[in-house]
Amino acid sequence: MEKIDLDKIRVDITNLDEQLLSLLAQRRALSIQVVKSKVQDQKPVRDSYRETLLLQNLSNKGKKLGLKSDYIHSVYRTIIEDSVELQQDYLMQLNNPNLKSADYKVAYLGSKGSYSHSAVEKYLTGLNGGLIDVGCKSFDDIFAAVEDKDADVGVLPIENTSSGSINEVYDLLQTTRLKIIDELYIPVKHNLLVACESDLSKITTIYGHHQPVAQCSDFLNELNDVEIVVTDSTSTALSEVKKINDPSVAVLGSAEAGKHYGLQSIRADVANQKDNQTRFIVVAREPVTVPMTCAAKTSLILSVGQRPGALVDALMIFKQFNISMCKIESRPIKGRPWEEMFYIDVTENLQSENMQSAIRELKPSVSDYTELGCYVNRSSHTEES
Ligand SMILES: O=C(O)C(=O)C[C@]1(C(=O)O)C=C[C@@H](O)C=C1
């Protein structure tokens, strides 16, 4: 039998992959043409009917080529979500010409290797020009950097699928004049990383930011006699552990961060939930406006006083105007014991007639009312109006 030449097969695979890349780039160029036509006709970015037809057709054709339906769905979901994001970004830039420019200054927690840095990289995808890093040591510093014009925007985590809401960020939103201008969903995969040859049985100290520590609590609770050292950011934890270079010391961080700091993973996926995601917000001094053809979210802060039923009455106004609420969070108000501030996210454009009518009814019935901002709804599978 003739010997199968691995090197030759790899050359063929590389060539095919390059063709796939070129086809993906061509498809993206078509998405830009699509959004330009949608601007002319005022059509929504998302078209679920078209997506269903597309996936059905590809799945049928794929089956004939021996490709599993699950595989086709997951590949094309990724391609379509990218196309939607590309179109949304195009529309946002058209509507808000000063949104992202060269030498954009971004304030975030930590430095390279932190999860916030991954969010910053995602936020800046496609931006021509350099990012000026304004690494911060606390959430407070991020708000201050943007308020004092040391940064154009700040990127902050606000909630996580394992550890829930990040109260510190909600509390800072209560007093800031900054506006939310975007949101990002980042998959967070925690690994246990070490600086030199080691294994789990040798670990006596684990470094980590308090959020990853909370998100990996099940795994950490199973370990005996391990000291947890909490740091101000994941990047601080990573650089400390690299410096200490001891087989008994490990750190919680992503595999990519490990590569960046020259650390090896001894245990992958140690978060309580397998689908561990963090939602980040982007804050700036000026609000943005979202075109009506893009799925939008509006974030508000309200307080309603202590009258029985006051919160229900306020929320009924959203129902009355057919506005869906996707999040409600309550936090204590500084200096007003037992009163609560409510953070409400609705899947509605601030400029829509429904939203403006709801706000007109809402304002006189609440004690505090602040608009935190209207931005593109980045959670997948959302319908535009
Ligand atoms: O065909 C469209 O209307 C598109 O916007 C393109 C596309 C795609 O990438 O295939 C993207 C989003 C829509 O929800 C449907 C399909």
C-alpha cells in the first residue's frame, strides 16, 4: 500500500483553511452591503425568519455531505452572530461618528491577562488605531479616570452567570454622571495555573481576584488546607505567582492569560458553572443613540419610596406600554437606611414612542429617576423592532 504522506495532507488542509478564511471575509463584506441596504429601507438588522431558512437549508445540504446538523448549527450560529455584530457596529458608528477613534483611551481593571482586558479587546475589534491602556487598580479608579478625562471610556464587569451581580459597580453607577454606551458578553473559563512543574496535590496557596474566587467556590471548597490570597485584579495575581515561582503556589486565570505570563494549566474549567460568562458594560461621558433598526437596551435607576405597592405600580407602567424588563436589581441607598435603589434594564430603545410615553408616566410616580443610557442589546437571539 502506498504510504500516506502527512506533510502533503497538512499542506492541503492549510490551503483549504485559507480558502475558508477568504470566504468568511467575503461573507463579512456582503454583511456590510446588507446593512447599507437596510439603512436605505429602514429594515431591522436581525431577521429570524431568514436565519431559520438559512440554517434549515444548510443543515439539509450538509447532511448530504456527511456533516452533522449540530455541527452546521454551531458553525453558522457563530458566523451569523458575527454578521449581526458587524452590522450593529456599522450602524452605531454611523449614528455616533465620534464613538471610536484612533488612540482611544480605555480604562479597565488590571492589565494584559485580566478578564477585563479580554473585554476591552472585544470592544475594540475592528478599530483602526492604537488602544491607550489605562490599567486601573479598582472600579472606583475606572469611573474617576473617565470622569476626569484621563480615559475616553471605562470597561467594567457588572454580572456573572456563576457569582451574580457585582454590587460595587452597581453602587458606583448610583452616583456617577457617566452613561452606559455598550455591553459585552465574555465567556470566562477559569484554569488553575502554576509557574513551574507541579500538580494539584502540591498546591497550598491559590491567588485570585475575589470574583474568580467566588465563581470557583465549589472547586476551592473541595481542597483541604489551601490558603486563598485575594488580589486587586487577576493580572496582579498572575504576575505575583510568576514572580514567586513556587510549585505549591497556583493562580486562577484563563489559559490565554497563562500563556501571556508563561504559566501552565494544571486544571481546566474550575468554575462552578460550565457556561461561565461575564457581562461587561462600557461607560463614557456622553450617551450614544441607538438606531431604531438595532436591538436596544435601556438602563434606568429608580427609587420609589416606602409606600406599599409603589414598586409594583412603577413596573406596571412598563407592562402597560408593552416594554419587557430583562433585569432588576436592588441596592441600598447611602444615607437613606432601608430605602432601595432599583436598577432596571428594559429591551426598548430610549427614543421609542412607547418608552417615552412610559417615562412620562413613570417620572411623577417615583422619588428618584436616572437614565443610565441606551445601548445595543448584545445578548444573542434578540429580535429588533
Ligand atoms: O440576510 C440578512 O438580512 C442579514 O442581515 C444577514 C444575516 C446573515 O449573516 O446571514 C444576518 C442577520 C440576519 O438575522 C439574517 C441573516
